Amino acid sequence: MNSKILLLLVSLFASVGMQAQTTGLEQTNRSMEEYDISAFCSYSSWHPSQYILDNSWEILRYFRTPATLHNLKSAGIDAHNSQIRLLRVGGLLSCSMVNDSVLYHTVMPIFSEVQTNDIRHVSKAMADSVFAANKKDFNSLIKLFKKKGWKNQTYSLVFAALLDKYIWDDTRIKKQKDMTDHGTWSGVYWAMYSKRPEMKCGTNSYGPVNYNWSDSLGYWISDSKMIRVANDIKASQKPVITDSELAKDLSQWGICNADGSIIVPVIYRGSGDDVDNLCNKISDNLCAAVKAKADWFMRTFDIANKDEAEVILYHEMMYDLLAMLESKGIVEKPAILLGEETGTIHFGDIVFIIL
């Protein structure tokens, strides 16, 4: 690593650590909609967001600092016993007995304005450092995508396949299902004080089938249909849709031809081919950067455990890295993610398969 970059990172961590320890956790009367909410979770019946009803967000914000129900009511916040129970069942609120008092504490990380700014200051510096160290491999991977005829899907492959898929691995950063179990869901659910200026995007996965989404995406395939696609491909373990009716439908979405032959990128994870090797190499370096700072991040921002610290810090660095790749013209969002009227045929620009 460049010595100047390393010195900058050390200075940033020292500065942020001092600020985090001296800054209170005060929150303004800020609605949940104004926060940047992220859910890295696997759920069976209830998503963590479904436990936040009525004024539950106010309750969660107040209990960022452990306090009693009496303290809560003295602050002018009403809370029914059923609300408290629901938040506890949902894994968003905990309670403990301290000196004969029952203290409630919000489990969900909710970061203040100062904390959010500090975290993003650090994550931006980390992204700068990671890009400088891996620039050659990023460029090589993108050239390889284009060589394979995947130019239209390059953005989604870099973001959703590389940055948001390969990194979640038993040897790197834990997957949602392997994190803390909260009953109906497992993983981590958190809130940054402010939204990023860039359009928010993420990845929806259905077994081997994945697509990149954004808040502006105007075309969506139903979950039930994507599950049918996933089951069809899993059954054959081949890049083909065997259900003729389904294939005909998907051909209108740019995913396959009418005969069922897949026309979106297919990545063979673990194959050791050029794409797999470059994705693994970059992912190892991204993971190492996060793990090197995870303990510091967990202690400084009072994160429950190291797994959650790694996930939150990685997401912040990931979005900074993606923004950087866009600003340098290395990747470009496809029109469909920008909300343009492209027609369903361009849905294939944001879909890929990993076998």
C-alpha cells in the first residue's frame, strides 16, 4: 500500500475514534424515511422492517442509549406493552436487569449524523486505497466481461456479481443465514442518518439467478416467476430454460431465447477460469481491507459483534467504491436502472446466473 495512503488512513481512524467517544448519541425528531435503511438479512416469514409499527421508530431511536420504560414515557414517548414485546420478538430491542431496573436497549444499529459522516469519511478513504491497489485487476475483469459479449451487463456484473456476491463466503464475510438468528430473520438491519447522493441499488437472488435493482427500476419480474426460473435451472444445472412456456415469457425480458437458451452472463463459480480467478482475487483483497478495520469499527461505533461490523463497514466501502468506478467512467449504469423507458427486453442487462 502507498505510504501516503496508509498514513492518511491511520490519521482518519485516530480522529474518528476521538470524535465517536466524545460525541453524544442525540437524535433529532427524524423520521425513519429520512434515514438510509439497509437490510442484509435472510428471512422466512417476517422481515425486520415489519416489526416497526406506529411510533416504534421513535422508541428504537430513544433506546439507542439504555434506559427504562419510565425514562421513555418521561421523554413524552408513548409505548404499549405489545409494541415493546413485538420489537423484542423481532430482535430489534433487548432488555436486561441492571441494579434492580429493567433497561431496554436498541439492538438495531442506528447511527447519528456525526457517526454517519465519520463512517463514510473512513469508508471513502478505504475505497480509495482499495481501488489504487486493485485498479489493474478491475480493468482486466471489465475487459474480460466485454470480450465475452457482456458489455451491456458490465455494471451489474461488477456491482452485483463481484462486489455484492463473491464477497459473501465462508472464508470472507459471512452470509446472512450464518449471522445472528433473530427468530424470523438472520443477519443485520441498520440505519445511517442520511442517504447517499447516489441512486441506491442492490441485488436480488433466487438460487443461481440474480438481478441488480435500483430505486428507479421500472420493470420487475414477480418473485414467483423468478423462483420458477431458479428451480428450472437448478434442476438441470445448465444455462437453459427447459419449461417452454416459461422460456417464451422470459424471451420478452431479454433473459433467454424462445428456445430456452440463456443469453445473459453465466458465471461458473469455483471453476478456476479467468472470470472466477479475478473475482476471487479482488474479493480477497476487499475482504482483507475490511477485516483489518473490523475490530476498530466494532469498538468505536458500539456494534454488537464483529460479523455485523464487517457487513456494515463493507457495504459503506462498497458503495464508495462503486461511486468511484462510475465517476472515473470505468462502469456506467444501464438505462433501465436509471428508470428510463427501455422496454422489458433490457431487463436482461441487469440479470446474470452463477452456477
